[in-house]
Amino acid sequence: MSKQTEKTMEDMSFEELMNTLESVVQALEGGELALEEAVKKYEEGVHLSKACQSKLESAEKVLTKKMVNNKEEPFELNNQDEE
């Protein structure tokens, strides 16, 4: 996988990454790829999966923080006193 391809994945939205990953999985499940091409597709799928995981982790960090008195604090999911 080239650096240019990885950069492109970084610029893709989560939805674009998932759609591309789904296409890779379908191609692999089709069973019509030569071994070398299947290995390349598998590697591409691994990179796509890692990019998706990274985007999910970033989103999780954003969603689990809140601003309180102009500073970031963890968001407590079990806090019953939230307004």
C-alpha cells in the first residue's frame, strides 16, 4: 500500500471507508480473484479496517467529553444529575 493511498484513506469519511471496505469484502467473497490479487485486497481491507477504527476512536473521544467551566472534562454516562 503506497503512502498516497494511505493519505487518501485519511481524507475519506467513515462512510466512504466502510463502503470501500464492503466492496473489498465482496470481491474477496466472490472467490474469482487470483491469489496475488486476493492478498492485495486483503491487505487493503486491513488498512481500511484500521482507518475505520481510528475514525471511531476519534469520534468516541469527542462524544465522551464535554465543556465545563471552559475546560474539557470526561462525560459521565451514569450521571443522573445531568441537565
